[in-house]
Amino acid sequence: MFFTTKTLHRCLCRGYRTLQPTIKDQLSSTPIGSILEAKGFVKSIRNSKNVSFLDITDGTTSKNINVVLLGKEQPKFQIGQSIAIKGEWNMSKSGSSQEFELKYNSKNSDHSYQIIGTVPEDYPLQKKATSMSFLRTLPSLKHRTSTISSFYRLRSFLETSMMEFFNSQDFTKVYPPLITSSDCEGAGETFKISKCEDFFEKQAYLTVSTQLHLESLALALNRVWSLSPCFRAENSKTSRHLCEFWMLEAEICYLDDLEPLLDFTESMVKFATKKVVENYKDEYLNGVYIDKEVVESRWNSILDKEWQRMTYNEAIQLINEKGVDSLKFGDSLSLDHERFLASHGPIFITDYPKSMKPFYMLNSKDYSPEKSTVACFDLLLPEFGELVGGSLREHDYDSLVNSMKKHQMSIEEMKWYLDLRKNGTIPHGGFGMGWERFINYLSGHDNVRDIAPFPRAPSLCNA
Ligand code: 4AD
């Protein structure tokens, strides 16, 4: 018999399955004619004279189990109930949208059902289409909807793909702290931890980026990555900002040029996107009520061609030439500018003015004191804006101390970080990618608040 690697892996893992089968498992491996007990929520009900149909979902896949209830004395179910139902597993009639169905017949003594959890009459997730803004008012129930649960499964799939990608490139996944004594980005957007002066005997914060700790770990392990929560007290009430979000960060040693870092970032995003297209497309598209053309056009925009690269200077020149705006060196790029720059596909904008960026960035290769820039980049996506920010890091002790002094930072507080530059320093660099933003883009959706299960934003912290 011929096995694909995926099937083989599933077979090997099957030996370790100790829990009851899920609907995902049942759909892929139940022999026709056998008795099957499905457990899940009732998602929809259609009644006709002598037969009724139920769709049951348990969240493990976007696919449902279709149940056919036969006979005059049919049990009565309600949408939203959690149930267990036992019947015979059959091929569906030709013309049916589903391949298989579970036939329940009250006259058959092998068949049975149980209502595990009841619902009130006004259970809010009825079959009719619901808007995202309505779902946001249901912080505990919205996760059961087809579209939102598909976002979560896509997110989980992408994390596995990233694990595969980084493993293939000799990275070690590391676990930096979330409580820190430093403000990595120096933007004053940290959440301060109360009572910590008594506890830690100093001020401590929730991390805005784990980069500084990753640098320390990279200088031991060569290549490291992490996927961790970050917290920013940013008063941005947009569809792209959260106060608590996850950032995928990587830090790489022996990098003294920006180009390999851009190559690496591009290949990482392309790898994960290709994985979705090749291994997850049907599962994802089956579940979401989102324009499928939008979803696929986003995937294609990532995969279709090599991404453009442009310096900040070239970018403001283009913006001025095309009459989009009138910018001078040192002006920041707005979302509209970013969308204009990425109108033909993903684009890296590199070498921003030093004055706009944090203390840790290395000067650009063609640094000039008149228009001083740093070796950094933002990755911009079409109609979306920034997804990734990264840079080469200043690895020289004296230059870093100078930069910190200019940013009025405490050298004493940052001794642990500076020590890296005194003890076998290595040119290095890395980046951070907004994880919810990435999922948002690939999902075809347009709001990170629906990608985070319990979004935290200004005036939003319910549940
Ligand atoms: O550009 P940022 O601020 O870069 C850093 O924090 C670096 N220290 C990362 C590094 O080099 N290791 O943030 C990186 C990315 C952004 O491009 C954006 O996608 C995401 O993090 N991000 C947010 N996502 C959601 N909500 C917010 N408030 C975000 N702020 C940044």
C-alpha cells in the first residue's frame, strides 16, 4: 500500500491516541457501515416530513457531520445544543454536497442520542448570517462560528508551518521573558506592572518586544526564534492594532548586510503561505464566509513574484514625484503612503532616518551624517500596510553606548545587554512580525480584533 508522509505520520500518531475520536478523525477514517458516535454542537437543522437533517460540528475541522434522522418519531434538537448521537456511517446519496452521512433511526436499538448541554430559546448563534460586529458582543460564544473558528485553526496551522520552517534552517525556538526591566522600542508605550517596586525592587514592564533578550540568546545559539505575547499601551483604535498581540521574532548571528535578512524574511513568509495553499486551502476555504477571491488574491500577491526593495529616500522621492504627497527627509510614512508603495505587491522599505528609529539599530552601509539612516526595514503588503519590522543591530560597544546616551537611556540598567558587545560580539540582526496581522492578511479578513480570541485594545478588555 502507498502512504503519503502525512498519512504515515497520522498512522504512527494513531497509536498514541487515547482520547475519543474527533469529528475530524471520524470523517477521515470511519469504515462505511460501522456504528459511529458523533459528539458536537448542533449547527443547523432542516426538517421535512419523514426525515430531518442536522449538521454537527466539534471545532476540529471546518467540515460537519451530516446526520439524517429517519422515521416518524424523530428526536427534537435545537441549534447550539451539544449532543452525542450514534448511528450508521454511510455514503451520501449522489448529488449531496457531503460525501458521508450518519443515519440515525429511532427504531434501531444500536442507535441512540443524548443532549449533553441545552440552550435557551434565544441562543444567539442561529443559522442566519451574523456580522462580525455582532459576534464581538459575544466574547465566549463567537469562537463556535464557522469563520472565526477557521481563523483559529489557520493560526494553529501556520504556527506548525513556522516551526517546520525554522527547524529546517537550524534555529532554536526560545522562550524570552514577558516581564522585563527594559523598554525595547523606547517609545514609552509600556504597561507598567504595579507593586513591582516592592516585589522586584525596581520598575518592571510587560514586554513590547522580546528582541533584546533574543539577541542575548542568539549570541549563544546562533539562530533563535520565538512567538510570544507583546503588550503595548498604544492608543490606536484601528483594525491593525491590539494592546496585547503576538509577535514572531527571529534573531540571526553573522549578519552584516541587510540583504540576506530581507531574503530570509521573504522566504519565511512565502514558505508559510505556500504551505497554506498546498496543504490547507480546502480546509480553510470550506469554513469561512469571506470572499474567496480576496483570500486567494492575497495568497497570490505573496507568492507570485520577487518582492520589490526600495530605500526610504527612494520611497519619499517616488511619493513626491507621483504627486501622492510632499514629503521631506525625516517625515514618517502614513498608512496611505504605505499602501501606495505596496500597490504592485509586497515591498521592503529600507534604511529609514536614524531619528525615527530605536537606539539599537546599526547605521546604514552608505551612512552619511547629513542624512543619517539605519540598516532597517519594514515589509509592506498590498492594501494592508506593515507586517514586519527588522534591522541589523549595533554590535559595537562604544557606538551602542553613544546611541543609548543620545536616547537618554540608563547605561547601568542596560549593562546586561551591553555586556554582549564586550564578550565576543557578533554582527547580527533580526525582525518581528505581527502574528495576528499575518493571520489577518492570509485569512482574507480585515480586522485583527477577530483574529485574537479575546482582543485587548483601548477601552476593550471584556472577559
Ligand atoms: O516594528 P515593530 O515595533 O518592531 C519591533 O518591535 C522590533 N523590536 C522587532 C524585532 O526586530 N525583533 O513591531 C514588529 C511588528 C510590526 O511590523 C507589526 O506587524 C506588529 O509587530 N505590531 C503590532 N501588531 C498588532 N498590534 C500592535 N499594536 C502592533 N505593534 C506592532
